[in-house]
Amino acid sequence: MRHTPIRFIAAGALVIGFLGGLVLPLPGRGNATTGDAITIYMQPPTLGWGSSPYLTCGRHSTCLPPYNTSSALDWDDNNTGYGNPVYYRSYNFTSNTGGIIQVARGLPLQIQTAQDGCAIMAVWVAEGTNGPLRAIPKYDHVNVYNAAAFPIWGRAYPQTQYTSRRVGSTVNDSALCSTTGSHVHEDYYSSSASYTQNTAYPTASGCHDNCGTRLNSNVNNYTRRFQWTEGY
Amino acid sequence: MKIKRIVLTLGLLAVLGAGGFAAAKLIGGAAGTEAERPGQVDFDTIERRQATETAQPRFVGELLGIFIGPTEDTWPKDLQDEASQRLAGGCVDVPRSEAKSLDFPRPVALPKEYSPEELVPARVCSGQVAGLTWGYTVSGVEGIPGHVQISRSIGKARTYDVASDRVSVEHFGGREAIFIRPITPDGLAQIAYVLFPEPFGVTGVQTFNLSEADTTAVAQAVAEASK
């Protein structure tokens, strides 16, 4: 009788440990389960950082009559030739106040070549270092320039941390793609992050020749925003 | 003595708790509940596969009357000239109805999981109908978006920078075609190609993030539609 309480406590410890093991995930393969809120604000992808590229078509699918509204934006690169730099650009925030941390990792991939349509590349953005795929920004009329994966660092608001990485080059894909001149059709594919687009941009139905310029290093000029909770 | 007993008891409880945790992890792992989050990708593996492929000798040559090389300068001179003349006059959109000569004799019957993308106009280059395209999206490997692009276009040369051992001639739906396999059969984050020779040029299929088996199934449907 004298030992009963300790037996109960021991059994309780075993059960609690077992249940904890069932419920709590282990950090593995770069998966942090911090519950931190991660937000990525995509920026215009052309010209050098701190420049103001022309927006040549408001939110659209294809920038052609009848100018159907969708999520893409067309960015000029101020160059009449092809082979011009295209950048993955974003401001990255985390709710973690512990300084600058790697919130994601980007992998440039060619999705489609110009041999059968538009040249399309995308960047797979995975959580942490090798976590789940969270966001897929895409760039039309572009070939991959540097296929190496790269880290995406973030920090807590109001401090800012940005990524500007050359990932592609513009390409003449006009033989089988509805396009004219070197530019980037910037869009996204759905993935597990929640998605919001900046409503400050015009739609193609109202703007399809020259929609003005946007400073590509101003977080308020973000084109689209991806958000997720780390580990969930 | 009393303090020692308390410390020993707490230590025992900690060991039991950790043991329970480990047991749950072992059982959970064996049941496949660990690290099974959707869309989990290993970039290091993808990069390693790509690097291995890039280190292999590249395919340059002609199969079934279609020339393939990593860049246009590897093509025969007449094919290079033909391609540059086509682009020299510029390319414009025309309604698809004006490119009926390139259309499939019958619709491509893909399973309903393949969602067709918005149809885009046909292209005319230097006054000549150059091509018609069809795009589809589908849930691909690891539940990550996969893509299919089908084209019917003039010209008999392609710039594909691929390892020679990925290229072969196969039969799909009773038709001969050039098959450029994905780097690995799972097709994760990789492009594969199928090219059917046609009197007007080529029927081309590109897939991204589809397994080799799924690409084969798409190619069979395209072969049936093009007969």
C-alpha cells in the first residue's frame, strides 16, 4: 500500500510521455514546429534593386482583348533585347523576435520551355530548410539562370529583411507564346500558404499599355503575399 | 537520504516519460504518421539529381526526322536558317480557327483530374501558321502542381539540353515517338518530353512534376487524338 502512489505516478508519467509522443511532432528534415507566423511579400521582379520598372499590364490572365482579369502582372525590363535579369524578390517577416532567421528556402525550376509554348520558370518556396512546399511564385517568358537553392531570411516587424536573388533571364518565346518584347509575366501557382494579392494594382481591363512605375524595393508595392504558420 | 530518494524518483519518472514518448514515436513512425506532411520536398535530393544529369553527355542528333540539340548552334545550318527566318518577320496572334490545319483530328481525352488552362490564340510567324498549344494543370508528385503542355507546331528541330541516356524511340498508342524521360521515374520537379513526327512538323508533349507513368499515359492520349 505504501508504494501505490509512486506506482500511479510512474504509470502516469509513462502514459503522459506516450500521449505526448503521439501528439507532439519531432523536428526532422529541417522542419521546425515553432508555430511562428511567416509572411512573404513578393516584390516586382525586374531591374536592379531600388529601381522602378514599368507595369505594362494590370491584373490579367493574358494581356489581350477582352483583357480577362486574373492574378498576373507584367513587368518591363527597360531593354529591347532578351537575356535580361529576372529576380526572386520578397520582404520576409516572422513573428519570432529572436533576430534574423531562415524562414524558407527557394529552388528555381524550369516548368516549361519555349519549344512547346511559353517559357515558364517558378521558384518552389519551402518552409525552413527542407520543409513542406509553401509558395510557388512563377515567371513567364523566362528561363532559369541559376538553378541553385537559396535561403530566404526573415525577421520580426517592424524591422525588415529582404531577398533579391537573380533566378532567371528573359527569353524570346514568341513563336508559340502570345507575347511581344522582353518582359516578365509574374504570377503564382497555388500551394499550401494562404494567399492575398495587393489590391492597389489596377486590372487589365482598365490598364494594359502603360500602368506607371512601381519602386521594386518598397514593401507596400508587393504584388502578392504568402503566409503560413511554421510547422502546421 | 530523503533528497536522494526524491531525486531518484524524479529521475525514474523522467525516464518513464521519455520511454513512453519514444515508444509512441516508434509506433507512430512504423505506422507512417511521422514526416508525412503534404508537399514535403527535399531540395537537396532534387539538386543532386539535376547535377548528376547535367554531368552526363548531352544528346545531339536526329531521331524520326526531328533534330534535337542543347542549343540552336548545334542544329544543322538549314534548320537554323529556317528558324531564324520564321522569327525575323515577327509573330502575332490569330484566332485558333485560322490554324485548323494544325488542330488534332479528335479531342485529346485526358482524365478529368487534368484541368485545361485558358485557351490562347494560335501563333503566326512571318505570315505562316506556326503553332497551336494546349495547357493543363494537375496535382502532380507529392501533391504539388504538375503541368502538361501540348503543342502542334511547324519546324523539325528542338533545343532540349538533355542527357543522351534519357532519349529513346518508343511507341505510344500505336505511334512512334521520341521519349525524353524524366531524370528519375518519380518525375519530381523534372520535365519530360514526347515528340511525335508529323507531316507539318511536330506534336510535342511536355510534362512537369509528373511521374514517368503519368507522362506515358498523357502521350498515349495525345497519340490517339493525333491519329
